[in-house]
Amino acid sequence: MAFFATSFVACVDDFDEPDQPVVSITAPVADTIDAASGDTLEFTLQLSSQSGLVSLQTTASYGIDIIDGARTFNATLSESVTVQAVITENVTEGDVLEVNFTVANSSKQTTAKKHVRIVVLETPLSEAKNFEWRREGGNPATGLETFGLTWTSNTATSAVIKKGADKFVELEPADWWVNLTTLEALKTAIDAAADMERWEKVSASDASKEYDLVLGTINSGTYYLIHITQSTVTVETIGSVIVINGQYKE
């Protein structure tokens, strides 16, 4: 009796399951980015999928407006994308917000995220500029208008500087001139100091005198830091000529 062996081959359809899409945030590199209200952040993304990209969706916490964050793709294998995020005024210092980038292929999606920490940016004061206040005889002095001050009289010993600004203060100790480096710090110092109507600490009689005195004013909304460093008194035909020199920042 003869036996015949018959082999059977099972046929199985080969279904390729879509791969997991990849999203890499190449810039900025840090996981948490510091930003202030009004800033615009730019994110650079590298997207890929072996089975073809379909879409990108970008979402964010309150206080962030997304620009060009939604994209569609025609099954491309890779894409380089730039997305912008604008920090609105509806944020508070210390808030940590989240931006999510979700890339999808035909059946799967992957999300990458960045965090944005809200900070208050400090504004450096301007470079120091020289000033000269000059009074000749009985005439009103010149050079004080920028700061909202006037000088139209003297006592027997001192020049009388009067307030015409919104606020006029003396900042003590004098190292405020060195230590105040930002507009925010200057505003805090002047706002906290006692307002003055007049100030009489510069000599109207000494031929020459050195000082280390610091004043501040708010004039038409601008904050000024004023450093008085020297005065001179000379007698001329017109009368006493008193000159006060120093520097200021704003």
C-alpha cells in the first residue's frame, strides 16, 4: 500500500499596523521656558511617521495664543514645522503654562509638551547723562525743566529747589545711585519715599563744594534718578552765579 504525503500551506494576509508617529521639539531646547506678557515664543518641530503623517494639533493653557498650530499633511513621511505662541496679558508672574503638540498618522498619535514659566522682565535704567542747573543773579534757574523742578530763590545759605513734578523725593542713603539699576526698582523706591515741596541742601555761598546726594522725581509719568555731585558759586556783574552739576538716569 502506498501512502502519499500532502502538505498544506496556510495563507495569512500581511497587515502592516501603522507605526507610532514621532514629534521632536528641537527648539527651544529647555523643557521650561521663561517668558513675559507680550513675548512671542517660536517652537521648531520635527515630525515623522513611516506610514505617513496626517495632522498636527497644538493646544495650550490659558494665557497663550497659538499661531499656525494646526496643520494637515498628505501622508508625508517627515515634516519640519514652526509654531508660534504669544503670551497674553491674562497671566500672572509665577504661572507655569503648558503647550502640547500632538502629531497623528492614520490611527495613532503622539504628544510632546513644553512648559512656559511667566516672569516679569526688568527694564534697565538708561545710561547716566550729565546735567547742569544754573542760576544767574535773581533770574530763574535753567536746566531743571526736564525733572519738573524749579529754582527761583535762595535762602541766606542754600539754593531752594521746588517741586513742580508729580512727585519729588530724596533717596537715602546715597548708594541708591549705584544700587538702583532697573526702572522697576526706581519706581518702587520713589513711590515709597516721602514727597517734598522743596529741598535746600546745596550751598548758595561756598565757592565750590562736592556732594553725594540722590533725588528722584516723577514728571509727566517718567521716573528720574538724580545724583547731585558738585556746586560752584561765583560773583559776576549780574550777581551770584550758582551752578549745580550731576548726572541722571531714567
